[in-house]
Amino acid sequence: VDNKELSFINLNIKEFFSMIKIIHKLFFTLISTIWIVIIYGIDQKWNFLNQSIFLTDVCLIAMPFILIAFWIIITKAGCSSDNVSNCENIDEVNNDFLANYLGYFFIGIGLDNCHTLVCIYIIVFIFTFASQTQFFNPMLLLIGYKYYYITTDKGTKIMIISRKTYRNAKELHSENLKRLSDTAFIEFGGTK
């Protein structure tokens, strides 16, 4: 195998992992924004199971929980492990993003037809995908995760998503971190 073949293989591997990261982010954005469709379906009394509207509502509400569980499995298996060191400050920021996502409920209730739903959903999806650098998702809050901004000794601000409760930066043990982006990590491990 010569150097040209090795560089081509290396380039294809980089392209593959770049594509996987984009798919991972698209899936996460879907989970973050799917509530617009769910609320619209509940408001419009969808009945796609031909049994009962209540059963359809239960299925609609269960959908993001199933999707987030699948996302966690993919993230544990597919994202690289990493660590964060020299943390100087830690701030819980759960409520900082919540207002953005509460708007999805009002959008879902305020729509009159499916065409408008599709148009609005595509716009919200694109904006959320483009701005989803911190990987905030209300579904993670519902299953017990908390969001923290960590400031390192070099002034870098990093988002950590964890089930643990941190009161100061010295408590952070970063051996269970998975890298979501350049500035966002999720910590898998027990609760504290």
C-alpha cells in the first residue's frame, strides 16, 4: 500500500466520521423539535391507531422518550471519550434554555393545518440544527440530566450534561465524558 492509497483511506475515514457527526446532530435536533408535531397531533386529535385518541396521544408522548433512549445508546457507543481538566467555575444552566423550548408547545397549539405545521417545523428544525452547539434538549431534563457551564483556567466555557449534581468545579470527575461537539460533553455514570 503506497502513500496515496493511505491518504485516500484516511480521507475517507475522516469523511465517514464527519458524516456520522452530522447524522448524530440531525437525530438530536429531531428529538429536540419533535414536540411541535406531538402537541399539534394531540391538539388536532389525531387517531392513527384507529382505536382511541387517548392511545394515539400516549404513543405520541412516548415517541421522544424512545428516541432519546436510542440517542443515548448511539452516543455511548459512537462518541469519543474525553476529559476536561483545570475547571475553575461551574454554573447550573437548566433554566437558561427552557423558554426556547416552551415556545414549541405554543407553536403546536397555534397551528391550524398540516401544511403550516410542515413549513414551520422545517424552519424551526433548520434553525435548531444550525444553533445546536450546546446540545440542549428538554428530554434530557425530563430523564434527570442537568446542564452545567464549566469555565476552565484558560477561560474556555464548556457545557457538561450530567445526572450528577455539582456544587463546585472541584467535584467534576471527567472520566465518563463523551464529546458531543467542541464545547459540549455528556457524562455517563451514576448519580450523585
